[in-house]
Amino acid sequence: MSMKTYDIIIAGAGPGGLGAALKAASLGLTAALIERRSRLAPLTRACSEGLLHDEFYFGDSITVNKAQGTIDFKHSGFSLAYTGQTRAVTSFINVSRSGKQMKLVRENGLPIHLVFDKGRYLEENLSRAIEAGISFFPDQNVTGTASTPDGVTVHTNKESFRARFLVAADGLNSACARFAGFNRDRKFYGTLNAACWHIRGFEPEETAHIHLLEGSDDPSAFCICPGVQEGEWSVVISGFENTPDYAKRFEQVQDKSALSKYFHNVQVIRRSACILNLCEPLKNPCRDNVFVIGDGAWFGQTSNTHAALTGAKAVECIHSALNNGLSGDAAYLPYRTWWTENFVNYLKVPGGGNMFELLTADEIDEFFSYMPGEIVASMEPKKAGQLLGAFFQKLLSEIQQKNPGLVQRIAAIQKLTADEAWKEKQKAGFPVPESAE
């Protein structure tokens, strides 16, 4: 039986894949959307379901239009469906072991970010894509890819597909990127694992995104973020240990930490988890008829906010190549240029050492004792670096008069090279090897 041929194969029905599918449909391209799950909700991968709202981020910014039931990209003229609720997160609060705080707020009283119902968002946009003519193939895992000068073949555990181009939107640990050889020259930084509890019974003083930081005494990151429904919270514990006991860590925080007073009769709604291999961003995310987008081409997450845009931009480039008969580098140039400008050159990752991992709990406690009540900041990485960099430069000069040893410790951590900062994580990680060609 011969394979049906499409203009585009899209692997993965997350935000990036759905952005690609909807853009393909709007441009009149035929597309096969392959997804390993049978349903997109509820989510099975740990996620705090956050959106950066009305703030420039990786080349664009979004607004949630409740009247129209859309999430709109202000500069790109691209929209996705979303008719669900959102919830404003007022601030981002780092908490030390003794309960001292480093509280980050956005200027002009705006929420630091929004949370939304990501499962609903995915299912609504999948319905839109199918109604627009996209062919959907659930319950299929990609098992291999093969490129030729005139197209690409994708094999799954059930069948094979043929198209002119493949959009690899299958997440950070992208099987498509691996099968197509994109990871061969990427530096591996480490394997991050995370467990997530969606709960009721957490009652803090404000609707904030909260991190409990205990530094080198307990390097796992304990993060609590509001859920979209009133009274619901997601607890995400992450780290780089091979055999973490996050359930024990969760119990310890509930019973014996500075946050204990906020936990009352905790009820677990559901649980999820994820394991992520972190690699440097792809400097060249498209070649051999394959576009690696979103998480698969980035060091960490391009985020719920903007992964969909990477899919849409890739398909715009493909449409131009097909319409104009472009081949070779000319077919990829628009997307590659956009990617370089907005991702590769936008933020250098991973940088130096993370002081909140390397300082002790007592040192973090001492550091937070010098903090003002609020710090104007942002969740957007580049802007956050600029704002906090200026703030810390001034703060450290003041701390120098009182505790020069702490300033020296922080300065030494900031001077670490990427290789020095990630050395232990690289040794503890377990990268997936490239498949033999």
C-alpha cells in the first residue's frame, strides 16, 4: 500500500505542533499531525501552565482576548483559540529557610504572569485544526525519519508518512531531532527531572508563584504556583539527582519548613512528572527538509507563551519555499534568520553558576535579610537579567560593607564558566545517544 503524501508532517500536538497545524491550514497546505497520546488533556507532563502576558518575549508578546476567545500575538498577527479561565499571579517570591523573602513584582502593578488551562487550550486548538482539514493521527510514536532531496519520510509504530517537510514539534527530548541527527553537535548540560502534585489545601497570603530555596543544603527546587481554578495549586519539585525522593521532600516542606503554616488538609487532585535532557540551543534548527521547533531546538522550554509561534513561523517559511520553488539554504533562510535573532542571539544559556543552588541555606537566609520589601522585575528572561543585574550591583555594594565574605562567595559563583557550573550535572545526567544512520 502506497503512503499518502502531504506538504508537511507535524510530529507532536503540543503548542508548537498546533501552531504549525493551524498556520498550515490557513495557508492551504496539506498536513499530517502525528501525536503519541490519544487525548491532549489532562496533561501528563509536569507543567505550571503559565503565560507571560502583554510583555515582549522572544520577538513578540501575547494578550488574552476573552471576548473573542483567543490568545493573540500582537506583532505577528497570529491567534490561537482559548475560551477558558485565566488567573493573575501577583508576584514571584523566593523564600529562604527561615522565611525571609525576595519578592519580585512587575512594574505598574501588572501581574507577573497568568496561569491558564493548558489542556483545554490544546484540545480547543486541535479541534480547530481538524475542522480546518488537518489529518490527525493519535496514538502513534515516531520510530524513525529519512530525508531525501525531495522530501522526508516519517515512520511510526503503526505506519509511515511522506511529505515535502517535517516540523519536529515533539518536545524538548525530541525523537525527530535525534533521528535526524540534529543533536550530534549539541553540548549536553544535564538531565533535569521533576515531579508535580496538583493540590488543594495551600493557603498563602497572596496569589504568588513561590520558590522555597535551601541552596546546597537541599539543591532540589521546590516551586508552588497557583492553578487556574481558585484554591488549586501546582507543586513542582525538580533537580538533577539520579534517584530523587521528591515525595519525602514534599512531606518535609509541608511539615517542617517556612511554608508549613500555609498547608492545611492537603488534597492531591492529580500527579504528573517529566524528565528533560538539557542541551544547548540549536544554532541551525532546519536542514534536510526538517524544521526542529519549540522545546526541541531550545535549551529549556520556549514556554507555553511562544512555542506555538515557532510552529507558525516554520510553516510560513515552508509555504514560501513551496510557492517559490526554493531549495537548499534558500528554503530555510527566513526561519533560520528569525530563530537566530529571537532565540540564539537573544539570551545566552546557561551562563555562570546559579547562586541559589550553590550558596548554603544560611548564606541565602543572610542574603535575603538585606532585601527590600519588593523588587521591580520581570519573568521575561532578558528583561529580568537587566533589572535584577542593576539591582544586585547596587545591593552587593551595600552588603560589601557588612558582609564582604558573602559578596566574595556570590562573585565567585557568578564567574564560573558554563562548563564549571554544569560539570556535576553533566556527570549525573544520562543523554540519549544518537541513533545510527
